[in-house]
Amino acid sequence: MVYDGVEDIKKLVPDLSDEEIATTDFGRYTEEQFFDDMARVTQYRTNPDLCEAIVKRSLDTLIWMRSKGVRFLPYYGRQSFKVDGRVKFWGGLTITVSGGGIGVVDSLFTAALREGVKVAYNSRVTRLLHDGAGVHGVEVASGGNVTQYHAKAVIVACGGFEANAEWRTRYLGRGWDLAKVRGSRFNTGDGIRIALDVGAQAYGHWSGCHAVSWERYATDYGEVALRTSFQRHSYPYGLMINANGRRFVDEGADLRPYTYAKYGHIVLEQPGQFAWQVYDAKVAHLLRDEYKSRQVTKVSANTLGELVAKLEGVDAAAALKTIEEYNASAPSIGTFNPTVKDGLTTTGLTIPKSNWAQKLDTPPYEAYAVTCGITFTFGGIKINTNAEVVDVMEAPIPGLFAAGEVVGGIFYFNYPGGSGLTSGAVIGKIAGASAAAFATTKSGAIN
């Protein structure tokens, strides 16, 4: 989100203590920085109008969410490090929700029930009720029955197609049927399909997705109880080695929020669809909390030779040679700083490590097995800045609105960490307001 220092943070975290303020450098994250990050990581393809709405409305939307009962906290631990005695945030990702993703869902769900929203469980929308005048409701299959619900406006906001192995293979490409799904097994593209069936315009990066380094032996789909235990995002401070014993990516190309959502794809392309992340004791304190969970595939040793021998499925001799070549190329001088791109770079390697290139020379050594975990897909349907779904002639489909992962055109190739949540919140709020305004122009009360 955009914020101008601690005063904006206090709008979201009013109970911030004097001690936290004194010991924390919250920095600032400007509209220009947010625009630049969105443009840079999407290779300048993000829809400029939607991007502008997300950036400019980010803070106000979070303030509104707080008014609905969402409790925000500084993102201590996962998105900050202590430097010279003060906690410093980085990457514009300064605020999280108490309880994480589950916390935001619980808070908004409670608010929805409080305001009279009705929820139908075990109910799958199979099609939109539609004619030449627009969308007038939905058809729902539930318990062997099919029921039609009529409405003056419909918002499609039910995720992408990341849990649909057939669509993943069709649109993302060969091998994507083998990816782990980080989230719900129900995000199978139904919302996109029913919108396309009534003439919505397909839009965005249909062969792109958000995919991360994920526990190699994780469950096929996300589990609420395990939450984030399977993610492995500390790779900038170590090396990633594939089955051939080779590095295959610049682990230090950028700060984690700007690379983690695309590196899962690269892991999937490796032999056997896995890799090992290797660290030494110098950075053990920087590894995120999930590395300490019980849901890890981990090996450790007091020498590099012993470590590579334990890497299941890896050419140990080649892996040892790779690490030794890396150590020889790592700088002997310079200051390691995990909160900025510190410029500690290797020399002479085919694949450099552009930042945080410290020698692996301090035992005990640790390695963690990872595969690809897909989070959400980038392709979807096209909307305008009122969140109205548009057809192939760019005309709004009356009564149909969309928000969240079903919307295409926002992310391409990659995304800045946390911006998917911001997009869903901002455009979700716009969709709700636009649908309500549309419905009130119809006769009678809102359905």
C-alpha cells in the first residue's frame, strides 16, 4: 500500500506503542514507487487504468477494511530485519492482517453476516442468467437440485483456475499439471468460464501465474491448518541446486517480494520438478518461520561434502563442485545487508548471484527440498475501472461485475509481493459499490 511514514501506519494500527515507533523505521512507500514496481515486474504490461486505481486507492481501502473489523499489524519478522538497532521494513510490504489470510477472511465474513449477507454452502454456480439486456442472476447446483437466483447485479469473485490441472496444462504449458496448489481445490476457473459464456472478453496473461518455492512433499492442495508452513522464501541468502547439481537462477537478483512469485515456475522446469535450497550457519537466523516448522524436508551436516551426499535425487559430485565454484567467486569484502540490494555479487559465474553473495563456509550447513507451488493465475476476464465486465466490443455487460483473481490484465510474468491482496481489496470494494449503484437504478429493492 501507499503510505507516507508512521502517521499513515497509525491510521491502520492506532495502538502502535511508543516503543515500537521509537525502535522501528517504517519508511514510506510512494505512489511513484508502487507504480514503478508494478510496471517493472510486469514488464510494463499491467493495465495502466486498473493499476492506477489499485495504487491510488490502496491506503483508503485498507482504512475502510479496518472500519469493518479487520485488524492490521506491522509485518514484523517476515518483512523486516533489525539494522543498527532499528527494525527496518522493505519492499512496500509493511502491513499484515492479524491472523494472516485466515484473519482477513474471518473478519470480513463476520462483518458480512452482521450486515445481513446470506451464505449458501455446497452450492456451485453453473451459469449466469443472461439475455440481450444483460445478466439477471445465477443458476446454482446444490444437493442434487438446480435453483435459479434472480438478482439485479452479479459479482464474479471466485478465484482463478490454479486448481484445474487440465486448464493449467492447456494455458500455462507442459508440466503444470504436476504443480502443487497452495490454496483451495475449488478455484477451478468456473467464474471465468461462466463469464466467457455470456460474452466476456478474455484478457491478460493466460500463460502466466504466481508460483513459488514450496515444500517438495506438500499436500496436493492447501490446508487451512498448515497455512504457510510449506512456503520457502529465504532463498536470496543461500543457493538453489537442481538434480544435476547445478544452480539455475540468480537467487539475489532482487529483493524477495520481486522474485518469489516467478521462481516457482523456474523450479518446475528443473529435472524432476524439484530443487534444494542450501544455507550455512551465518544466515540461519534469517530463515523465515516456516523453515522451523514440522512440515519440512530438511538435511544438515557439518561439511559440504556430507551435506551434498544427503541431497535426495541430486548428483552429489556436481553439487559440491557448484558450491565450491560459487565460494571461489563470492566477494571477500563488503557489507551484507538483507534489507537492501547490497551489491555483494559473484564474479565469473555463468549464472551470477547479484546480491547477498556470501561464501558458504560456516557449519552446520542446511538444505531444504522444494518444488513449485502455484498461488493464482494471471489470465481472466476484462473489466473497466468501475469493475464492470466488458465484452469483446469493450462494452460493459449490464449487471455483471468482477473482482479478484478472475480479473485479467493486472499481473504479467510476476508481481510485487502483497499486491494481489491489494488488488482484490481495492477492486472488490469498487465492484461492490458499482454493483449496488447499478442495482439501485432498477425498480424495487436490491436483491
